[in-house]
Amino acid sequence: MEVYIQMIGWHRLAIPSSLRLFVNGDFTLFNCGENNQRFLNEHKLHLVKINNICFTKINPETIGGLIGLLLTIDNISDNIITIYGPKPIECIINSFTCSFAKLKNIKLIIHEISDNTLPIVLKGNVIITPIVLNEKNVNSLEENESYISNSRSPTNTDKRKKHIEPDDTCYERRNNLCGTEKRKNPSDGSYFSYCKKRMLEVSCKDIHKSGNEHSETNINECGGSARNDCTVSNGNDCSGINENECNGTSQNECIGTSQNECIGTSQKECIGTSQNECIGTSQNKRGEGTYGSIHDNKSINNNDYNIKTFTCDRENNKKWNSICYLIECPPTIGKFHVEKARSLNIPSGKYYGILKSGKSITLNNKIIKPEDVCDENIDGRKSLVLDLHNIKDINYLIKEIENKESFYLKNLEYIFHLSSDEIINTKRYKKFFLGLKNVKNIKCNQSNSSLNVCPFVSTSSLNNFLSKLLPNIFLKYKPDTPIYDLSYLIPNDADKQDRQEEDKQQNNSYIIDKNKIENSNIPPNEHNNMQNNTILKDNEKVKDRYENESDVINEEDGEENDAYLLYKPLTKFVLHPFHKINVCTNETLSDLYPNIFNLSKISNILKENQDLVETIEHFNKTETHNFLSFPSFYFLGTGCSIPSTFRNVSGIILHIQENFSVILDFGEGSLYQLYWMSKSWLHFSAIIKSIKTIFISHAHADHHAGLYYFLYIRKILFPHLKHPLILLPLTLKKWMNLFNQLFFDKLINVVYNEENLEIKQRINDEDNFLSLHLFKVNHIKESYGIKIKSKHIGSVVYSADTRPCDNVKKYSKDCDILIHEATFDDELLSEAIHKKHSTTHEAMQISQEAKCKTLILTHFSQRYPKAPKLNKSSTEINEIMNKTICSFDYMCIPLNLINELPQYFNILLNLLEKIF
């Protein structure tokens, strides 16, 4: 039997820290951040063999890829997958599996790990022991250093069920509320206090089961407000929310909670709701607006549109249990000596096997023990997986290990550190773990460094080829040191003034004055050296701050081996059997700009088509000086359904001005795609800061699963900024409510998509507005397209996923740019009809009928990874191709050159057909 641990994730902007444990053919994942499934598929790492997923903590960084991973496995397998993690993992999984990500084939078993959870036993007798770090224990340690880590509060005995099966708990979405268990009485003392500190302990319950048992008032209607319930609140009524009708709540029942079941809050703090506190609005709070509501005239203007604020009073630093894991292998059986067996006249065959397994035999009335013919067994080796929420967890972790030193440290081979630099570089942490002898300390979180390898080899290879032909259009990553605390880049009080201005605009919540990062007024494509120097200098400031705050150990204070070991992704750390223990690096990633193509073949084809190459080169030389950074399109993902080797799922950014951008769908991994396209860290962070509006067209996961991690990283980079306006399908209402409650302290601004919804947003100067108009399209329920107009960009129409329909033709009439899906080629028309998508030819026909100036095709089936199939036999198609751009990942389209680009993309497609 072979056991090894493989490093999968290492960088929060690529694949966040994660590991893969291999035991005799089965795999266990530790954390599942964004891009996990894409990375595993890219490198053929057997998604279907994942049996267990263990989470160290619950935040968007650790769970961001779970939705996509489960949906992909569900399409190819009917396995049973067991998920382990701290609260509220059960509620999170039930929330999305009972709404937009229903699983048809695989079965989930969920274990919410608590203090008394038993070890996890895998086949081959590999044991995973959870080490629970919770706030109660941490606080106790801070008050009393003699705290015994293994002790438990005598009142903390009534634990919840250890696992559930979603098939038994997934009720109708309309009746599936996420709330908490019934609270203990305050007289329960320490347990009640403990629950209050825990902030949020949620599980999915059927409303029929909770009913009157936990509340004083029955619910008349649950889940989502009707169309006529969308009026701005007056008196005690909220938009679509009144005493008996509020997002699955009543006077005393707020989001699946009752008077005593308010998610970490009191009766008047139930997710910002009560009789007089209805989701951020009341008679005294009318400036806060409505959530998911629409004015009767279906037209929203900056000056009269207020967005509902989804909030509750709670501590800023929400924290649940953090869990570390000890992995222990079985003993390695001692070597069997055939010569000794023969000398004892033991016949070969079954007796050999019995002795090898550690059992004695009786032969000729003589007992023969295993040690008579075998060497002594070697104790199994151990590994620790450590991931802490914050510095406060360090005390409890070290105390726990010190009190059970023999259990944790004996035969310890590897320690995998998944925590941030701020934690692992603290003096106590570093001194304790790096001081352990004969232990390899592996640093798995390298997020404070620039990327040194590319995780997605195929798409990067294609991007390298395209960027050589059109370097200003196809952008690729330039190594640059991340700086997550951008306040250190602002030497004056400009940002503070901006924050004060934002606070004043209560009735105009998404008009934001210019908030500029220092030096962001320098165009990203100019003065790169100046930017890089600034980054290096300011990174030193951040480093100095960490040293002051975290008391980082100095080199002279440490031992000779006072350093963490750095390895590249896919490194294997062999744990069993003992004689094979080793660090295997022969499969690791090694290149930042990899190439999988035949370079000699490409070179020959380019020479044979020198005239085409010269045409492109002429464009590069003559138009470079005309290239404007904005307005422009960033195509982050141009594929559909699931990520493929060459195309990620849907994601587009319309960068209108330096400080104003709009997102059009944002599938999982879109943030990494933007990071790879950015010319510097400041360029990347400036685009994130500029996002003012996010449009999600429908509830399929490939169009919105990346939104939540984006919001999380944006909050880390710019904690003072308000959230952008989010236009969201009503289907995602409960999921967004839960996500907001779990991970955000600031108000999320959401408007739910509606037919003919109109929104106007001010762009900088007072007379410059961006107009957004939503219209229904022919796909799944709650599917919408959008038309965007302003004097900077003209008119842009995004069809999203749809069959050809009248609304797309109507709203794209004479538009400047139509972005239309082209999922299938013409040969698969029947499949396009069945799945409610369009073919390439149908998209071109709509473009011709609507007389739009430029057509951009996107959302290609993963059948066409490098380039879509186009039928160029007809004169009609050739005419339309002269104004058509076929999109690729990492493509930046400046709008001032968009009418000239189609001819060069035709040349590009011609070359790609010959090369691939």
C-alpha cells in the first residue's frame, strides 16, 4: 500500500492552499478553493476517485471551488463523497444543493466536526485525527496559560448529529430555510456564552418541522418576494417584506430563525430584521433602501433608487472553529526472511502470509511467532496539516501539541503549513515548529509571492502563441509581488476623504467619487519600471509591519534550519511504506510560460504564411500608439459548462473608465484569469477597485460561481469600499443572503433581475450616465440579457445564454457591439435546441438582422477548445465574418480599435486551423 500527500494549491489568486492525500487508489482533498477542479482535470488527477473532502476552516478561500467540483463529479460518477469540516459547512452545502446546484447522482455525507468527533479511518487503516481549534478554547488559553487542551466544558455535551444525508434534508427550495439549532437557555451558562461567541451555527431545516415549535408566529409565505411586493418601504413595511412576509421570515422568524434562534444575534438583530427592523429598513431607517426590489415603473435612477441592506449587528471578525488534521499511517511490516522460515521447516504458502500479517502459527505443536521470521515492524509515520484563522489560534494549537507531545510528534515526518505568512512568521509559531527535529516544515501558502509557475499549462501555451502575434490584445502575466494591504500605498488622507464622501451618499449608494490607488493614474502600459519600484518599496513597508505586529523571529534568533521548505505544485510527499519515504518532484510544475506545442511545426507554418504574419505585424506597429486601455473588454473566460484545458467558463469585464467597470457574468476562476491578464499588481488591484456593477445573467454555476470569491478578495484589498451593485437572478436570493451573512460585515447591494428593469448609474461627472436595461432571453427560468449604453462605449448588448429570440434582436438593433453566445456549431443544431443554446450560424444571423456594427462570439462548447468550427462556404457567412471577433481567454479588446480587429482575427483563425 502506498500513501502520499500531494501539494495542489499554493497561491490564493491561482489555487488557494490545498492538499491531496492518496491512500491505495482513493483520494482525500484538504480544502477546495477556486480552480481546484480545473487544476485536477488539467493534470489528469482523477476527480472521480475523490472520496473525502476535509476543510480546515470555512471561508470563500477554502470552499470557493466546492460547487464546481461537486457538479463536475456528479456528471461523471455516482460516488459517495464524505465531507468533513467545521460549522457551518452543513448549511452551506445544503443551501446550494437545494437551490441552483442540485446533485443527481453522487451522494453526500456531511460531518460537522466538533470537540468529540471521532478520528476518520480510511482504508488501509490510515487515520485522520481532527484537531479542533475554537474561540472558547483560545480565549481560555489567553486567560489561563495552564489550560489543559483536551478538557471539555461539562455543559458542552449536547452535540449535534455527526452527519446528514442531503437526500433526507433537501426539501422544496421554497420551504428550505437556513437557520440555527434551538438555542440553549441563557441559564445554561458557559454553553450559551460559547454559542454567542461562535457567532453562527447554522443548519438547514424544513420549515414544516420547525413550525410553531420554535416560534410564536406562523409564516404565511416563504422565499422570495412576488413582483407586486417590490415597493419602497414605508412605516413598518419593507420592500416585499412585511410582518408576515419577509424572505422566509415573520415577526419573530428571520431567515429560518425564531426569537431564540437568531443567527448569532438577539431578537432585534435577526439579520437586520424584526417588526421594526426589516432588512435594514424601518420607519427610522428609510434611507437604507430595499433588497431585491424593483420600482413599479421598472426604472431605477441613481437619485431615487435605494438598495436594501442585508445586515445584522455582530462583531467584525466572524470566526468559527479552525481544524487542523493529524494523518497517521499504519506500521510498515518488518521484512520477512525466507531463510529463517525454511530453517524452521515452515512450508511456503499460506503460513508465510499469516506470519507476514503479524499472526502466529502452530506447526508440529510448536508456536512460531512473526518475530521469529520477520524483522520488527516500523511505526507508521505521521503528518500534520495546519491552517489557522488568526494569531490567537497559535496558543491553543501549541498547547494542544505540548500536552499530547508523544501522540502528535512521535514519528512525525511532515508538517504542512497552509496558514498565511502573518501567522507562520510569528515568533512563537516559528520557534516551536521549526525547532522540531527531523521534521520537514512545508510552506504551502505562497500567496505573498508572485507566481513562479503557471498552473494551467495548456491555456498558457495557447496564450503565449497568441500574444506573440497580437501582444496588445492577448495579455499575459508579468511577475509582480502582491500587496494585500493597499493602505500602505496611500501616503495621504485622500482615501479617508473618499470614505467620508461615500458615507454621505446614503441615497446614492453606488455613485462613488474617484478612489485612486497611488500611481494608478499612470497608464498600466506605461512606466512599468516606476510601478515595479513602487511595489518593491511599499512591499518592504508591509513586511516591516508584519514584523512589528507578528514579532517575526530574526535570523540570529533561529537555528540553522530556521526556514520553511518551499516546493512547487504537484510535489509528492511519500509517507508509506517506510522504506519509500521521500519527496518526489519529478511531476512538479516548473515553467511560468510553458509550451506544449510543436515549435518547429509552428515555425514552418508561419514561414509558409509570411504574408498573413506581415499583415498582423503591420497592425502591431501602426496601431500600438492608438491603443487605449479603456474603454475595453477583458474576456476572462469564453467556454461553457465546465473549465477545459484551453477555455475557462464565462467571465467578461467592460472597463469603461479608469475607476468604473462592469462585470458580465463571473464564473469560477475568473479572478485568476484577470490576475493573469494584469500588467502589474497595481493594474490588477485598480481593476478590482473599479468594479461598480456586476450582472449575473442566470443561475447556472458556470456564470456566477466566481462572484463570491471576487467579493471576498475585494474586501481584503479594499475593506473600506462599499460592495458594487449586483444584478442577480431571484433563484440565487437565499444563497446570496446566506453568503452575505456568513462572510461580510458591509452591506451587499443587490437588485434581482426583472423584465425591462432599467438602471442608470452616474460615471464621474454629473451629466455622464451609464444606462443598463435587462430583458428576458430563452434559456432556463430567470435568464436575462443586458443592454448597456453610455457616451463612452455607445451601445453594447450581451445576450448571455439563449436560443435566438426576439428580445435579443430587438435590443441589439443597430447596436455598436453584440456579444452573443455560440455554444455549438451548425452540425449540432438539435442539441442546441434541446439545451436552449445558439449555434455559430444563428448568432451571425441575428447580428445581420439587427445590423450591429461588431459581433463578438463567446461561450463556446468545450468540444472546440482552441478555436470554434466555422462554416465559411456561404457568401453570407463570409460577409458577416468581416465584422466578427471569435473570443479567446485573456483577450483584451480596446473599443477604439474594435472595428478594425475582425480582419486580423480572421487571419488568426486561419493560422490556428493550419497549426492545430
